[in-house]
Amino acid sequence: FSKILHAQYLLKSGALPPEIAGKLKIPPFFAKDYIAHAKRFDRAFLTGAICKINQIDYDIKCGRVRDWLALEQFLSACILKSKKN
């Protein structure tokens, strides 16, 4: 999600796909996927997802939640959100 958000910022600044690939340190053929996702999701969703992932990571490490269950719930919420858009 952080790379998709970064790609979104680079797109808005006028960067081209090869430049985006270089800045994200990914192969150029992956840049197309990141750009497509950057156009699909809004900034609020991406920043929210990054914050939620950090919280899930913290909760797993503190033993508050089970790892796979927390990840499945997060992914389910993301899928539902993407289908509404």
C-alpha cells in the first residue's frame, strides 16, 4: 500500500512510468500494476490501510489478536471497500 501511495504522489507530480519504477525501486513491468492501483484507490483509503496494517502488526506482536485471523479480516474489509468503489 505504501508503494501504491508513493506511485500516486509521483503520478500527480507528472512522473512517467520509468521514473516511477526507478523511484520505487521496482522493475518497470511492475510499475504498470502500481500505477493502475494508484489510479483505482483514493488517498484516504491508502493512508487508512497503511495505518490499519501498522495497528494489526502491533496487535499481533502484543498477542491481542491471532495473526491469520487479523489479516483475513483486514483483507476482507479491503475487498468490500474496493467493490463499493
